[in-house]
Amino acid sequence: MSYEVYTCTLESQKEIAPNIVEAWVVNAELAAKAKPGQFLHIQCGDATSMPLRRPISICDVQGDRVCFIYEVKGRGTKSLQQQYGELDILGPVGNGFTVDNGKYKCPAVIGGGIGVYPMLFLTKQLKGAVAYIGFRNKDLVTLEDEFNKAADSVTLTTDDGSYGVAGFALEELKKDCETKQFDIIYACGPKGMLRAVKAFAEGAGIPCQLSLEERMGCGIGACLTCSCETTHEGTDKYKRVCRNGPVFWSEEVVL
């Protein structure tokens, strides 16, 4: 697997919710290669003082423009928020979601927290998608209009009930399964949510793909920082999320 490093024009950055920043970069070659579920490995600030890149999922692609949304929570993302002009980006990295509109006629898409953002690019490429997006509270609700345009229907939940439906997105998906016959579920979010989605999907006999969130070092499979346990045997027992994922079929991984 080969990787390219691109110098991208940083077109814009803006805070769309507390500590949540939406950024758009311009690079035609990067945009043409991007697939739903892949991520960008971004140099944040000076490479000497901050050598490790930060992995951030691709949120959307429009023409030669690529969008990513990130949470400002550490030294790297704080530095990224202050950058302007150009960004040094390695990518697109990893294996993305399987998009097969001929095979899957009724897909469900579920995202939680910052795991909502990579699901927009996916939803825009699916036909007949039903989306479930969950946030902690009203202040963090973002991309609602974009999902409404991309999906056949959208259910938005907040943990505290301050906006949309009170509760968790997965509970609403479960309710809809009583009347809808989903033939695949795509999910991204915190590990606890993915564990619950995996259990439900496998119990219901619905194929499911999960995008895992793990801390990464190199982003290209060399350092093994992001290894995850799988159901494979022998030397294939542990896979690298950056290189073998971040998207896996649910029955492949142990959560």
C-alpha cells in the first residue's frame, strides 16, 4: 500500500460547535482519491516540535475540496486550529466502507459524537440511506441540514434530551427495525457504542461495518500503536487500524 503526501491549500476553518472545528482544504488529486471511511494524517504545526501527525476522518468531498471536522482537545489539534495557508497531509489513508448500492437496498447509517462526521461522506454515496446521529447535547448538534439532504430520513438524538429525541441513536435504530428491513448497518463512534451496534447487528443477522477510533502514531502500519484484536488466528490475530482498517466487518473484531 502506497501513500502520498500532499501540500493542500487551507481554504477555511471555523468553529461550528464548542471546540468542534470544520476545515476545508483544496487539492484535486487528494479529493479524487478519497473514499468514505478513510482518514487524513495531518501535520499539525512544526514537524520538529510536533513530529506525530493527527489522524482525522474525511467528512465530505466537493469537487477538488476536502472537508474534515475535528475536536480541539490537545496540543496537536490546538496547533492545527491556529494554522493557515497550507497543510501537509498524508492520505487518504486506510480502507473505507463498502459501498454497493446494487447489493444493499436499505442501508442504516449510525454515528455518535465525532463519529458522526465521517458518516456524511458515506451517506451521500448511498441510495436510500436511513441515518441516526447522536450527540451529547444541543450545543454539539452539527451537520443536521447536511444529513437531511443526503439521507432518505434522519433521526437525531441527544443524550440529555435537549434537542431531537432523548436517548441514544442505537435505540431509535432498534425501534425502526420492527418496521424496516435493513440489509446493512454502517457505524462510527465511541467504542462502547460500536460494541452495542456490533452485538445488535450480529444478533439480528444484519451485516455491519464498523469504523474504529484508535490512537495512532505513524498512520501507515509501522509502529503498531493502533493494533486491535480480531477473530482471526495466529499472526493475523491483531490488525492495525490505520492500515487494515479503520473500517472492519463487525464479525472480524473483538471489542
